[in-house]
Amino acid sequence: MPARDDLMPRLRQALDREDALALWRGAIGRESITGNEANFVAYLEQQMQALGLAGLTTAEFLPGRPNVWAERKGAGGGKRLLFIGHTDTVHVDGWREHWAGTEREDPFAAPIVDGAVWGRGAGDLKAGISASLAALKLLDRAGIRLAGDVSFAFVGDEESGQPGTGVSAGIKHFVGAIEVGEVAKPDFAVYVEPTRLAVYPAQIGFFITDITITGKSAYFGVPELGKDALRAAHAAMTALWRHSDAVAARTDHPLVGRGFLLVTGLAGGGYIAVPERCTLSLIRKLLPGESLDTAAAEIEKTVREAIADPEIRVEFAYPAGRDHPLGGTAAEIDRDAAEVRMLSARMASAMAGRGAIEGAPFWSETPFFVNRLGIPAVYCAPGDIRNCHTHDEHVDVEEYLAGIVGFATFMADYCGTVA
């Protein structure tokens, strides 16, 4: 499905590179570490007003923490498309020390170095947010009027690095507004997580389990009087690793690979005594179609059977509920759907070697659309998830600009145009 011969060259010619870069670099300059989304939302309000979007709304999902959304109404007769992304970023701990004395020292200065823009949020995901808004501006500059509606929603609380945050409170609020009819339901959604302009119609699910094992302390000279929590944890981990191998052997998803679990933490011990308490943490990767409840029950059964001592207490906690009380569900739509193929083709035309159809090796918020609302959704945007959350977060300038052209072409083709 090649891009229309007349449209993409027209859009490339109309693109104001410096204006598009200024939009993106200004976005990075608005620090929005989780909890401080309002700082960036104020910037987005200004940009959305300048685009003349209708129904511009800011609404707090928690005190002092707003979402923002608006739309461009089409002439009528076309489909409704949503671009959505999260406004918060992870912290910048250690960034300034890592880049001290260089032009990258300020994580919010957005310098252009070696053909890329650097900074916290450059890829995750202010390139995607900026590219989506710049795409509509590009259509306006090229004199292209849409038949369908293009809407934008930018929500907070997606990242999970700050205490007491990161439970998708922002998108829960926005999805609730769709459910009650306050916001019109889109026909298709593009969540602008960084994909290097690939299209991800599938993503993994996950849950985190914190396991507390409590035995009985005893003086080291008479260990038979105690119940060793560390020994019990060793048995549990051995069984969990066997279980992970069994999970991985079940199936291999063509886009997101195999499921597994990873033990991510272990703490325990006693002072010259049998250790009474031990805690361990794990994360489980789920594939589309796997039940989160079933997977969690398997973990609990595996641990209890491995310890098998009624005098040792085992407790399970699930601290990372997202669209499910225990965690985040996996999601998948038809990779051969017309919208998926169309977006893939537009990105491939916008930049050589891009536009592949792949799977997301991360969890983000499309399951709220796919699983809860029944709305098809994908991830697609400039940026590389592999350098996000690190001191090396950056996005290639040409990839960002290609993303603008690709998004603009997709908007025109998906929503339709009028003379």
C-alpha cells in the first residue's frame, strides 16, 4: 500500500523543519517528571490553541495533575483518529553528573548533538507527541483539509519511577470520559511510544509479585529450633526458575516472543541466627491471550509447593496494578488490519528501512483501548525505547521529521480529505 504519489512530496516540501524542531525541543524543556505533568500540559495547551483545535479541555485526574485533550473536526464523512501519549517522564538522577562539562549536561536543554536531539523525554515520548501535533500543522500548511476528525489526548502517570505514582491514573480518567460519552470514541488510536517508526499491533503484559517468607529465628548454635526463611526462599526460587522454563516452552508469539519470569530482588538474613524473614520480587512477562489471574495463581502454587512447610508463612503482594488489579494485560490486534498496513506503508515511505510491523517489548497503555474499550490501537513514533530511561536518551532529527510526514500522510489517508 504505497503512499499516494502526490501527497508525500507535497508534505515534505511544506514541512518547516526549524518550526517542527522548536516544538519538540520546547517540549523537552518543560520538565515533567511523574507528578509534575502540569508543567508540560501548560505548554501543550499553548500549542493546541495555536493549532485552533476545538474542545480544548484540561481536567485533573489527581489534584494538580491534569490531562489535556482536543480535536480537529473534519468536514464530515471520514473516520475518527486519536493520537495519545503520556506527558510524564522518568527522573534525571545522575544525568548532570554523567554529562558534566558537556553540552548535554542539562537534561532539559535539548541540544542537537551528532544529528540527534538529546534530553530527558526526548524519545519517551515527547518526540511522538510533538510529531503528532506537527503533522496536523503540516497538513494545514499544505492546504489539506480532512474529512474525518483527528483528536489528541495527552495523559499523565504512565511512568512508575516515583513513589506513590505510576498506576496509569491519567489514562484511567480519560478512558472513563470516553465511556460516559464526554469524549467521542475514536475508530483507531495511535499511542506515540517510541518505536523507531515501526508499528506495534501487539504488546506484552506483566505483573510484579513481592513475596514475603516468614519462618522462625533461632540462635545459630541450635538451628533445629528455627525455620530458615532463606532456605525456603532458595527452594522457592529454584522452583520459580523451573516454572519460567516451562512457561517459555509453551509458545512463541511471532511478534513478542516467549513468556517468562525474572526474579528481580532478594533480601533477608539474621544476625548470627537462623534468618526469620526473607523477601523476593519477580516480574512475569505475559503474551497476548494469557490470563493474568491464571499466571499469578501459577506463581503462588509454585512457591507454596516448593516450601511445603506449614510453619513457614508465605504472603504475596501485587504492587503494579494497571488495567488489571494485579498488573497490566497483554494486547493484540490483527497485524494485517488495513489501518496497521496503511500506517506501516506510510512510515516506510517517509524513511527508508522503517515501518516494520513488530511487537512491543514493553508495557504501556494500549490495553485500555484494545481490551477495555474494544478500540484497535497500535504504538508508533520516532525514538528508540532502548535508550529511553537512560543518560543516553536521544532521537535522530531526520527520524523525527520523517515521523511528522508519515503521521500527516496517515491522517490524510485514514480520515480522508476534501477539496
